[in-house]
Amino acid sequence: MSKTDNTTGPTRGQKTDPAVLARAVSRAKWRILPFLILMYMLAYLDRVNIGFAKQSYQATTGVTEAAFAFGAGVFFLTYALFELPSNLMLHRVGARKWLARIMVTWGLISALMMFAYNDMTFSLIRVVLGAAEAGLFPGAIMYLTLWFPRAARGKILAIFYFGSPLALIFGGPISGMFLDLDGLFGLHGWQLMFLIEGGITVLVGIWAYFYLTDSPQEAKWMPADERQALATTLAAEQAEKARTGEVKFGKAIRNPRLFYFAAIYFLIQITGLGVAFYLPTQVAALLGVKVGLLVGFVSAIPWIGALIAGFFYPDWAVRSGRRHICFLFSLAAIGLGLIASAHASPALAIVSLCFVTMGIMTAQPIFWTFPTQYLGGAAAAGGFAVINSLGALGGFVAPNVRAMAVSWSGFEQYGIYAIASAAFLAFILVLFITKVGGKQLQNTVSTTAVRT
């Protein structure tokens, strides 16, 4: 029996007191979510902090633009390659041990970026870093399905996704501050940034080993009646997935629905990371300054907008009808189009960036409610990894397709249009998301859902 299997313990058909279940969900939310958000913040910051280091890093090391684009993206190739075995291992040994291992390993390798002085070492460390971080995000998504019922999951996933805008709200100014400390202890600012942020990740990984709990049945910090209510509800949902969805990975991977999910997520990642990688340098160009503390603060503005939208929109959208995700993709595409046409107006460009980040960051938690509804057990462990790993290839494609579009056209705007086209294609695909792969997915969640 897997460490993460929550189908044992509660009796099938046993009734659950809604008030007790609501207390259990609330207690788990306040215990688990802040820590997972911290982990995701560090993971997302680790992916995009090279965007803040880009200007000073290239000036110091002489790494070319083409090599930087390749190094920024190659992370996602090994990340995608190792995602599936990593998440299957998490399913086998338990989330607590495996998530802690991931964080400690990637934190150490991230700190080694301070020694990346040329094209080869930069790309090599990024390759190894991708392999080390593989499995964190789908592992966290799977971990949340082991703790939170479907009715509460829309809001829970939305709150979890706060990690990425928070990483850029706080991480931007912090990374900018480190860059401004150039020369401290005889190190370049970008070296300080990689060293300190990597070291913090190692410490949080060690903390995760002692803090996380694999399942509600093992939660000594939760009263017995709440443990029972949560375990009973989750076991009933697991049984429902066995009837209407997939719980065996072999069957899930033969269903085209899984790869349809992955295609949408691939386009989401092209859009989101195509913006995040270049946002600091784009803001610096708009303001006419080098990347530093000021750019960090201004770059945080769009992510604050995303955070506000993410607090309200996904939970409402999931409860009232998930097709509202289409609006978010169109918002991102329109925002990118406005950026490309408003490059001479910093104010309009920042407002447009707010549209982009609000659209793409609120679309992602809504998207994940579809595969979490459909996949359970080993199918969830492997399926979430497949979706995230194939989607992560978007992180490799984004900087390279943007660079190719600029090189081909000679205009920076065409790089932005290339990213906008990914958001538009995601809009098209999501129109048919409930109709692919056989059994019909629900398009709404019952209004009797657990309130969190």
C-alpha cells in the first residue's frame, strides 16, 4: 500500500457531519497551505530569478543572448524528463520525505549558480537544477488532493497559486536588493542572490521533513473526529474516481484526455514564463534604468494585481461554471497585444502587464481542478507529472520562440506577439476541455461545497 493512499480506514458509506468536515478542512488549510505556498514561492523564484540577474550576469560573464535563452529554457527539459519518476517515487515513499529531498537538492544546486562564469557552466548547472527540482509542483498538487475534498479544491488551489505572484512581489525587490549589493564580501550581486536564495531553500527543505504530514490519518495535530470526517470524504471521492475517472496510471496514459490537459498546460507555461523571464528587463527598458531595486518594485505591480484576482476569481469561477477560464486566456492575449503596441508608454504597458498576469495566474488553479477531478491514486501521481512535465516544456519553448521571433522580424514586438498566440491557442483548446477522452467531465461544482 502506498504511503499516500488515503482509501483505508474509513468505512464506505459512512456519513460525515458537514460541520466537522468544515472544521477539518479549515484546520488543514491553515496548517498546510502557508508552508506549501512558501515552498512554491521558492520554486518559482528559482525559475525566474535569472531574469533579474540577466543584465548584470551577462555583463560580468559575457554569456551571449542566445546562450542565456538556451540556459534559461534547458532547465525545463530535464525538469520534464525527471518529473514522472519523481512523482511516482513521491507516491511510493510519501510526500514528506520526497518534497524535503527535492528542496534540499535543488537549493544546493541553485547556490552553485554563483560559479557559472561561462556558457557551458551556466547551461550545465541549469540542466542539473531542472532534474533536482522535478516533481515539486505536481507532488504538491497531488498532496493537496490527499487533504482537501473536491468541493474545497478550487479555492485551495487558487490560494496555493499565490506562491508565484508572491515570489515575484517580494522576490523581485529582494533580488534587486542583492544585485545592488554588488561587491559585498567580494562577490557580484548576482552571486549573492543565487547563494542566499539557494541557502534559504535548503533550510526550508529540512523544515519540511519535520513539519509535513503524509495523510489525514497520521495528523496528530487534528482531533480524531475531524481526521475521520476528512478521511471518509476523501475515500468516497477516491471511489468515485475509480468509477468515473482513472486511478490506474496505465489506463490514464492511454486516454487522450491526459494529453489534451498537457497541451493546454504547455500553452499556459509558454504565456506565463514568456512574460516572467523578460519582465524585469522589459520594465527596465520602459523606465530607462538598469535592473535593480526600483525595477524590482515596479515589476511587482502586475503580480499584486494577479494576487488580488487570484483571491476572488477562481473559487467563484469553479462554483459558477469553469468555462470562465476562457475569459482569462483572452485577457492575457489582449494584454500582451497591448504591451507590444504600447512600448512607448510605460504606464499603459504596466497596466497591460497587469491584465496578462491576472489572466494567466488565475487561469492555472481553475485548470488544475479538471485533472484533480478526473485522476486518483497512481493515475494522479503519474498523470499530474505527465501534465506538468509536458507543460514544463513550455518553459523551454517560451524564451527560445520569443528570441527566434525577434531575430526573424527584427522587432521586439514580434516576440511578444509569439507569446500572445500561445494564450489565444489555450483559449481555443479549453472550449472543448469537457468533451475529450470519453466520459464527460462536470463543468461545475455543487453549491453545497465545503466553505474554506
